[in-house]
Amino acid sequence: MTRHDSSEDYLEAILSIRSKCGFCRNVDIAEHLGLSRPSVTKAVARLSNLSLVEVVDRDVRLTAAGERLAEVTLAKHRFFERMLLDAGVDTEVASEEACRMEHCISADSFEKLSSHLGRT
């Protein structure tokens, strides 16, 4: 997994956690992704330096740019996961493979593919 892939996974996790809980802490991200808290702390600091998140009283919040990137990544994940599930792929495998696919397709190619197939 590249640093870019990892960043997208963190943003996607933050979006998911915040939508479920209304807040997101490093410990929540660590639990969600199955990572250590020190690793998450470093990653969140990196995302903050990139202006993709901000931390206010231990609450990790997406910036507008971070939220856009998280939403695009999540849309790609759902698109590929749905295609794989529709093709008969096992649920767990579909989720894992959709995660890999979401990172390797450009925004332009994804938009064209989803438009061509009539899905988003």
C-alpha cells in the first residue's frame, strides 16, 4: 500500500466513523483500521500537515478537501464492491478487492467507467 492509498483509507475511515458516531478520535481510527494508536497519531499529523484533517480537542475532523477526497474514495469503493458482489464474489473478498481497486483508478477513468455502466 502506498502512502497515498493509506491516506485515502484513513480519510474514508474518518468519514465512516464520524457518520456513525458524530465524532472521531485516533483510538476510533486505530480500532476501525486495526492499527496501533501511535501509527494513527503519525498518520493524522501527516494528514493535518496536508490540510486534509484538523484535530480539535482530540476530535479528528475532515477539512473540505479531506471530505471531498474521502467521499470520492468511498464512492469508488462502493462501486467496485457492488460490481464484485453482483458477479458472485464473496462479501469479504469483494470488500478487500474493492479497497485495492479504489486506489488504482484515476478520477477520470472512474467517472467514465461508472457513466458507461450506468452506476455510481
